[in-house]
Amino acid sequence: MSRANVQLDAQGNLKHFLTIDGLSRELLTEILDQTEGFLGVAEQAVKKVPLCRGKIVANLFFETSTRTRTTFELAAKRLSADVLNLNIDTSATAKGETLLDTLRNLEAMHVDMFVVRHAASGAAHFIAEHANPHVSLINAGDGRHSHPTQGMLDMFTIRQHKGNFADLCVAVVGDILHSRVARSQLLALKTLGTGEIRIIAPRTLIPAQAQALGARVFYDLREGVRDADVIIMLRLQRERMQGGMLPSEHEYFQLFGLTEDRLSTAKPNAIVMHPGPINRGVEMDSQVADGPRSVILEQVSNGIAVRMAVMSMCIGTQNLQGQGETGV
Amino acid sequence: MSRANVQLDAQGNLKHFLTIDGLSRELLTEILDQTEGFLGVAEQAVKKVPLCRGKIVANLFFETSTRTRTTFELAAKRLSADVLNLNIDTSATAKGETLLDTLRNLEAMHVDMFVVRHAASGAAHFIAEHANPHVSLINAGDGRHSHPTQGMLDMFTIRQHKGNFADLCVAVVGDILHSRVARSQLLALKTLGTGEIRIIAPRTLIPAQAQALGARVFYDLREGVRDADVIIMLRLQRERMQGGMLPSEHEYFQLFGLTEDRLSTAKPNAIVMHPGPINRGVEMDSQVADGPRSVILEQVSNGIAVRMAVMSMCIGTQNLQGQGETGV
Amino acid sequence: MSRANVQLDAQGNLKHFLTIDGLSRELLTEILDQTEGFLGVAEQAVKKVPLCRGKIVANLFFETSTRTRTTFELAAKRLSADVLNLNIDTSATAKGETLLDTLRNLEAMHVDMFVVRHAASGAAHFIAEHANPHVSLINAGDGRHSHPTQGMLDMFTIRQHKGNFADLCVAVVGDILHSRVARSQLLALKTLGTGEIRIIAPRTLIPAQAQALGARVFYDLREGVRDADVIIMLRLQRERMQGGMLPSEHEYFQLFGLTEDRLSTAKPNAIVMHPGPINRGVEMDSQVADGPRSVILEQVSNGIAVRMAVMSMCIGTQNLQGQGETGV
């Protein structure tokens, strides 16, 4: 069974959200369309919709991330679900068998959805393949592999500002090689038919499959952002530098840090994105981060709405339309 | 005042649930009957009933146990209660006086129920004896003494599969001496009039009062499970082995580990139980744990329903019948 | 802009609650009046009012305090808000810039209120000054500076027992110099027009501005409590003793510990208060703490109601009157 199939039920509806890989443009577009509907919930006096009332969402975080966990917790609560936060000590689940026993136990408690964060690539797929049919899974980041809700919130932010992907030039800047965020972004950009996709990175950090992803590769930031509509900066994983694959933070900023000056070759109305949290003075300076082209905080807001959309597509009892309580 | 009386109010209704000791067969049967009604809640589209809406349940865990805490949190949320999770550093409450001050503070905040886990036997009783009349207590495990909701979920699982206790032969296998789970199971089995109760354990792990509990003692697993209807495996507390009371894990499995072969002397439709989490290859092998006689995951599901039953009997505003929202 | 103004919106309504400093007697009285209305909620069968339904309250605790966090969590849940508990590692936010990025992120997630606890004096003001207009802030204790909800729950408890502040003599006993609680109490007592305010402390622990606060200073406990209506004991911060500013605990109790004997010079119906948790045998003995004049546990109950009042004044969608669900 292909990975795409694992994510869909017999009717082709979203059951798990593990990776962008293998999902159709139609499905990605449906996620974006649903997200549109959920944006308004945050503007209501009562910021809740009852789409997942009585459902249990368990945040299974094998890797601590308060920030990511909070976005899923908020999305679940806005959908009126109950949330269990379980920080699982990886040492206690070193054996795959024990991980399955943990899973079976939570299934037996009639948990409806697992939001899984794990340091190992493929962990979310492993769980999804072994999960009971009544359970849904969202991958909240697995190793270097995938972080699909981050990818989709970026796509939503781009569509919000720029409309049609076919007309756009989008540049992704940074440590492409190790980034699950970049992988999800590039797959989504390709699936949505983005006109031109660029990768800008040091030679050591370009993945072998860059061309397979249909991306043009640049080693120079100023060249790479020329005439771009969208510039996505990746977060620098500082621990990578110890491996010698990256120069010092200072040197990195000299070569790949975004400044107003370097942005000057991009389209005048280009937007700048970053998944956060920003290392100011490393990936970009504060003038850019807080400047008029930055949509970084909109990405955060959109992140809640995208997660609500995906959660409700997987386990919602009905769709947003026709919910008296929502007021939409 | 006897311990049984502490648990009941003036009308004989359940006020605290601290131990099986001293509770009548009628009351245990009422808990099992109430549990039956709550099983269906997990099957509803909206898995909630409003029996404890507006009530505050505080999980007072002086001993960390994510697994047990989660079952009580889920049960409380399905009853629409609000939950406070308080992991209390035992060192900060070394003096009994300070524990009482903690208790008095939470009472003053109008908490309705405390779910207490503590390493000291008798801790839950101590708190119940000093608690204000408007507060209810559930013992979620105190030292070697008692774990009554575990005992009752086991009874419920047995009744579900086997019906009348009078006709049954039930064998409990493992470290009876140190197990609060075993103590609760044996008391409940006796109170419910179980036909034959057996204990199977190494000689060093048989408690002095085994015969007072009305149990037949076996030192050989194959002999002990012969013609049994129900086989309850206890979890091996690995830390006990350091005291020299237990052989190595490998030797333990050789003598008391359950295998399909050893199960062959039991009744053909015998069920196998375990409170979890299983040490696979120690208490039983995976063939048994995942085999057709294992009801281990049903125990987990039943555990939520039993805890809902006990919580609502103690602090519910009305009973399950007549709740429009439940659909039962 | 003065600090008082930061706390009020253009219509003079409470927007943030950071300090008593600069708030009018009218506003403090309104908080006390609102609190009166919320006291009854804890007596209802369903202890909830829907004033903050759909609102998100984030507990931003840069300094761990399970006790204080619990009171705000309970208050928010009784108002039907959703609560996020975020324990923020101070080391991760050593730079003010990063603290602002954390803030901006939570704002972008449409969090409605931050309850902030921080070891640095002024932290809550710093955040309030940089927060977006749609966000409200409550100071849950910042360094030595302020703990305004504690101050107001003390005022409420005094008014409940004694009525008019103008007729009262109130003595505050202990480490005034380092106490944010004392600072908030003294400002509130003065603003509410308390007849006579006294400070009783060792010479080393009297702040320079004692007279500016309008307080009479005493170095002898028995003298200081003579004819007092209200005696507020401060909690002894044990870590202060290492700096040599305080004698040993034993010596402190000999000089400033409250006993029934020392209380004999106070008014016969005087009340004794303490913010908790009590160091029994240090600030007072158990006879006083548990005696008929102690209102310490009432302070705890009132604390929930005061926090509900302040939260709903800042972010409630309507006021308590006219809420069908409340039954008031």
C-alpha cells in the first residue's frame, strides 16, 4: 500500500495527515479552502465551533515542543474537543513493541486522534499503519521527514497574499537538507503547480533529490531572490553546526542572512516567511523580520486555522457549514 | 469508625472510594451495573454526559503515573467535569501537617473530588478522614494497600465475559505479597461470592493472610490454572527483584510466565487478564498477550467506564437515566 | 504615559491588572463589588458562568508556582474560558527580544489574556506596554514589585468581615521590604482610605518609603497589634535569611511569631490573615492558624472570586447580571 493510500479512507477522504507526499492537488486545495472557513472563528466573540465536541485528541509528543503542542491544543479546543497532553519519555518506549502497547492502550480508551511528534523519521507512518481503523493521526513533525501542517499553513499564507501558484516564483532559503519543513513545503509547492521553485543554500546543504523536486538551485542569496514573489527562510538548527556542515552563525548571516538590502532584487511586493522561532541576526535581521514584507505572524494565525481544518476533516462529525453555533 | 463507614454517607451511598474492604456485595454490584450504562458513552458521536458539569476533579498525584492519571482525566472529562492535574512533590509535603494545609487550600477553592495516588499505604484514608464533608475522594493507588478502581474494572471484565461469580474459578498469578492490585482483586472476588479463588506465586511472595482471603494457594503455574475460567496475571515490579525476593526475569518467566502451552490446562474458553503495562516475555509471552483469550485491552476500555461510574456515584448531580444528552 | 493609564482603556475600564498603583478608589471598589457577585458561583450545582466562553487564557509562568497557577486556572475555567498552561524556561527567554517574539506568537494565536508570573520586577508592565490592543494582562507576581490579585483578595476579606475601611486599624507584619504582597496590600489599604495602617517588622526589613505609604512603624509585635482590627502576617521567604537580613526561624518566631498570648492586645474580634502557604511555628503557631480569628482559608476561597471578577472585567463578553446560566 502506498503512503498516500494510508492517509485516505475508502471514499478518498482524509483519514490521517502524515505527509504531503502522494496527496492530490485537489485534496491540498480542499484543505486550503476549509482553512478559509476556519479563519473567521478566531474573530468571533465565542471562538469555538462544536465540530469535534466529545472527541478526544491526544498530543503524543515523544520530543518536547511547547510551541507546536500549543498550536494543536488550541486548534482542538476551538473545535470543542477535549485534549490530553502526553509527553512520552522516549527511553520508556525504546522498543517498538512498547510503543505499540502504548498506542493500543490509548485506542482502548477511545481516543479519536493522535497528534504525534517524534525524533525518528517515519514514526507517524509506523503508528498509522498499526492503528485501529477508528483512530486518526496527524504528524506534527517526524525526524527529517515531514511536517505537513507547517507546509500547508505556508501554502495558505502564500495563496492568501498571492493567489494563483502557477504565476509565482517561490524561493526556499537555508538548510534544505535537514529540514522536514522544507521537504513538506517543496512537495506542496510542486503539487499545487507553483510556476518556479528555487532552493538557496550552501553546497553542503542541498539534498540530492533537489532536481527531482523540480527546483532550481542557487548558492547565492542575492541571485536566488531576484524577482521572487515569496521568500521562505528556514530556521537554522544550531546543533547542525557542530557537525561541520555549517559555518558559524555570524558567517551564515553574512552569506545567507536576509537584509533589506538583499531583498531589493526581489519583486517589490514580495513576502518573507519563516516557520519560527526566528534566530534574529542569523536567518534575517530584525528590520526584515518586523518589516512590511514579513508575514511571519500571519503564518502563526493561519497555523491554528489549518490545524482546525485538518482535524475536522479527519474526525469532525459534520462540516463547518450548517453549524448554528459558528455563525458562519 | 470502620473503614467501610468512612466511604459511605449517612444514607449508605458511596461518598469516597478508598478500598473494597468493608463494602457490601450490593454496593459492588451497583458499581458494576452503573458501569454497564457508561460503556455506551464511548460509542456515542459526542462522548460526553453532563453528570458532573461544573464540578472540579483534582488529580493529586504524589507519585507520577501518566497512565493512571490519564484514565481518571478522561473519565472526568467524559462526565463534563473540569480537571486540575497537580503533581505534588512529596518532599514538599513530608510533614503530615503540610499535606493537610494543601488539602485545606484545595477545599477552600471548592474542588469537589480528589483522585489521590500516593506511595504510602493509608494516605487516601488519612486524607478522607480529614477532608471536609463536601469533598469526595478516590484512591488511585496507595502503597501496597489498595487500588480499588483497578479491582472493580477487573470484576466488570469478568462479569462481562463469564456472568455469575459463584460458578467461576479465578486464579491470580504473581507477586501477591506486594501488590495493591491483587489485594483489591481478591477482596472483590470474595465479596462477589466467587466460587473458587486461587493464588499462584513463589513461596516468598504469598501473603500471610492468603487463607483468610479464602484462597487456595499454588506454587506451580500449570497446576494452578487447571480448569480455571479466569487467569489474572499481575505486573512484576522489577524493583522487587533487587531485594532478593524474586529470581531474575528470565527465571521468573521460566516458572511463572504464561504461555499457550501452560494455558492448555485451563478451561477452553478461559480469559487472560493483566493490569498493564505488560512486561512481554516476563509475565507472559506475546502469543498469549495478543491471543484470542486475552481481554487486556477490554480491561482498559472498561477502566474508563468504571471510573465514570464511581465518580458520578460520588459527585454526580443526578444519575445517568433521564439525561437527554446521553442518548441512553 | 503613567502606569495607571496603561491599565485602563479609553473609557476608563480595566484592561490590564498589573498593580494597585494609580488605580482609583472607585475602581478598587468596583472590583470588590464584582467579586461579591462571583462568590455565589462556587455554591451553585454547576459552578460555571459563561462570561468568558471561547476565550483563551494563557498562564505564562516564568517562575513555577503550582498554587498560584491553580487559582487562575480555576477562575478561568469557572468563567468557561479555555486555559493554556505554559511554563516558560527563563533561560530560553533571557533576551527581551525573544520574550517579545514569544508574546507576538501567542497574540497571533488569538490568545485573549496572559496571566504572567515573573521573577523580575516590571516584567508584566513590560509585556503590557508591548502587547497588542486586543490582549489583556494580569500580573500574578513580578519580583518584589506587585501581586495585585493577592492584594485585592485581602481587601475583599477585610471588607467582608469589617465593613468600612475608614474605621479600621490594620497591621501588616513581617518582611515588608522584600514582599510584593505587602506592597500591593499597603497601596490598596491606603487607596481604600483605611483609618490606620501599621507596619510591624525588624528594623532591617522596613522599606524606606514606609512613611510615604502613610504607615505607622512598630518594631515590637505586641505593641503593634494593640487594638488592631486586622492583622496580616506575611510569609517569611526563607531564602532571605541567608543574606543575614533575618535572624534564624526560631529567633524570628520568638520576636515576630503570632501566638494567642500576643494576640490578646488586639481587638477581641480581630481577624488574622496570611497569604499562604503558612510556615507553622515561624510566622504563627498552629493555635492561631487554625483558631477562631483565622480567616486564612476564606482568603483562598475569595481569591478565586476576585480573579474571576478581574478576568471578566478585562475580557468578559458581558457582565454577570443577565446571564441566564448563572442563576444569580
